[in-house]
Amino acid sequence: MTNLKDLNSEFWANLETIFSGFDGAIIIDTEGTIMLFTEFYAQQMGLSREDTLGKNVLDIFPSTRLMEVIESGKAIIAEPWEQLGKGHVVSRVPITVNGRIIGAAGYNVIAYDKMPQFLTRLSSLNTELSYYKETVKRLSGARYSLASIIGNSQPMLEAKEKARQVAGTSAPVLIYGETGTGKELFAHAIHQESARRDGPMVRINCAGIPESLMESEFFGYEEGAFTGARKGGKPGKFELANKGSIFLDEINDLPYAMQAKLLRVLQEREFDRVGGTRMVEADVRVISASNVDLRIPVAENLFRRDLFYRLNVFFIRLPSLRERPEDIPLLVDYFIERQNTENGTHIEGIDREAMNTIINYPWPGNVRELEICIERACLDAQTGILGLENLVRFGGRRVAEQGDHSRTVSGLKEARERAEKDAIVLALRHTNGNKQKAADLLGIHRTSLYYKLREYDMI
Ligand SMILES: Nc1ncnc2c1ncn2[C@@H]1O[C@H](COP(=O)(O)OP(=O)(O)OP(=O)(O)O)[C@@H](O)[C@H]1O
Ligand SMILES: [Mg+2]
């Protein structure tokens, strides 16, 4: 990877989720092109986000020092900065991958009267930065095993047992679960526990590829297949996954036309490259993941029933965190331990009040949201016992009452629905009804939000 532009849409979606909690933040690439600009920042500066994304930072903020950071590779931490008549305290850091600078991030804290909070916030911002660096590292090739998946609750033990059984076969598996429940983790684990573990594990994000490029992305192309086609052609993901597994992530977003092509490959176990004449054998194990119940798009004729049956030979449903609150203490310990090892913090645990708050919160973003929350808290506290005051997620407020009633009444399904509805209403209120932004806040894809709205009769 040489530039931020090369990072995939999932990376940007993760980044958006992380940065949406910040007061103001901007990310540029090495040319100075603005890649990320938070809504809050745009509002504060009286600018529109659309007007800034893709523009050169020097055109928008002539006095910016972000380009200096790119040139020198040195961070500028907590510097007072005057811009458009407003005083800020700004930090600017280079973004590096494998020692190469690929961009820079800037973020500000404008509340001068909140200097103590400002200082703690600054340290949590730095955590986030190392968090997404870590995410990039993890997404690009790290491997997981079933044993590394935390959780001893009944639904989790069942999911792991199912995964173990499935791993022993080469049949297609469909993993379903809300966002952040560990679908990708399970997909890797299944591959890792299977006889194909020494073969490749290739991921395709079905939501992240423009429809026009999809066929060549899946199946590759031959030299001269179209204008601009690379000399010698290019193998597709199916070819790269030969003798291994292919992970079709966000399969629910696969365009209808592509569904027919995928079905054909699964039936015939061979395919041809775009512009090609010879058939290539597809010896791959298909693992797909969806964060909507695929039966809904199937019933609505948005997803082919025949393809659904092909993918759904084995089905694993991952429980939401709300359905397994007994796993929360384990996960919290695990994330604290990881922070201590990786970031040199000395956190000894979490106090009872904070733990109760965490257990009673509905976690719409599931394990991912909990993971971010604990990582931030550890960096905020650095040593000792985590308390409510370190949980930026809760702003120090007590939310136990709200969590309680969503967990104790009549059944998990209803509790989950209520929690999801509440989260959706809040997100929509927060974004003035903008569904894309609400989906970003919730950490789900826009189409998933539409499904939820329809499922819960909210439109
Ligand atoms: N049981 C678990 N134990 C440890 N870490 C977990 C567990 N489940 C999820 N995580 C962590 O939570 C984060 C989200 O997991 P993952 O990416 O697998 O979720 P997902 O279901 O694919 O979410 P999305 O639908 O948003 O893509 C990852 O950082 C992952 O390592
Ligand atoms: Mg995923």
C-alpha cells in the first residue's frame, strides 16, 4: 500500500465510525487531498463536508501545518491554532504504514475552559489512531483460530461448536450476525481450522466494489479484455483463492446481476475470466457473511433464492452482545490485557459501577463497540482501575436504568428489537434523519439500515 487512496471502503467505514466520536478531525493524503472531514468540524468551521472532501487542504486552510507533518514525518501535538476567527488546540500526526508516510491526521479540541478534559481526550485520540493502525494490520492478513474467540456463554459455545463441525467439511457456510459480532473472526477461524488452512483465505467485500468492476474482480480478466486491461491479464479473487477459502463479506449487498454469475460458478465449480475462452477450475470453499437475515431480501426478490440455498448449506448465527451479557466481563478483561501488552498501559481491572453500566448497555455495535470503548478507557486511565469517568462512551453518565429495562422484560428478541429501535431513533435524530450518516453512526451499511427500518415498520 502506498497511499491512503488505496485503502478499501471498509477501512474508511471503520475510520468514519471511530472519528464520528471526535469533536473535529481531518485526514489528508500525501498530496494534501482531504480524505476525511468530520461533520462536527465542518459545522464548527461553517463549511459543508461535501465542499471539503476531495479538495486540497491548502485551498481550505491556507495556514495549515498538516503538509509540514507529511514532509517532516513529525507530529505536532496540542498546538494553539487560530483559524477562521476561532481558537483551537490542534494535534497533527503523520499516518505511517511500515515506516512510510501515507497521510496525516489533524484533530482539535475547542473547549479551552475544559483543559483537564482536553488533556485526557488528547490521549484517547492517540489511542484511536493506534487502534486503526492496528485494524489495518489485522485486516491485512492476520489469522485467527476458534480458540482465540472469546466467549463461554451458551449461544457462543454453540456457534463455536457449529464452526468446528463446519470446518471439517468443504461445504459453503453462511454466517449471520449483527455488525461487530465477529463474523469476520469466525470466517478466519473456520478457514484456519479446516483442511485448507495452508491455502489462501481471500476476502471480497461485496458492498465495496463498483458494479462495473465486480465481474473482473471476482473472476479476473484476460489481456485485451477491455480498454485499459493490464498486459497479461489479471487473476480474480476466485483464482487467487484456489485450494483455499473465499470469504464473501456483506453478501446481502451483491448486485442481482452478479448473483446469477456467482451461482453459476458455485454450481459448475469453474469459471472463465472476462474476455477469456478457457475455463478455470474453482476449487474454493465459500464462506459468506451477512448482517441482515438473508431470508428478508429473498422474500422481497432482491436476493436469489437459488443462490441463498447454495450459500446456506451450513448456517451459523452469531449472537449479539445483548444476548450474552455474561461474556462481557471476559471480553473486558481480554481487551484490557491486550491494551496492557500492546500499548504499555497498567490497568488492573474495572470497578463494579463501570462494569454494571457496561453490562446493562445494549451495545448496538456489539463486540467492536465494546472493544473501542475499553481501549479508549485504558488509554485514558493509563494505570489503576477503570471507572465510569474513563468511559468516554458514556460521558460519565449513568445509563444503567435504560439498559436494565431493555434486558429484563419478556424475552431477548423483544429486548434486542427495542434496543435496535432505540439506537436507530437516536442515530436518526442525531443526523437530522440523514440515513447514510445514521448508518455510519450505527456502524452498519446503509442498506442494512433500510432493512431494519422496514423490518420494524419505521418507514
Ligand atoms: N468473540 C470475540 N472475541 C474477541 N474479539 C472479538 C470477538 N468478536 C468480535 N471481536 C472483535 O470485534 C471486532 C469486530 O469483529 P468482526 O470484524 O469480526 O465483526 P463483523 O461481524 O464482521 O462486523 P461487521 O458486520 O460490522 O463487518 C474485531 O476487532 C474483532 O476482533
Ligand atoms: Mg465484517
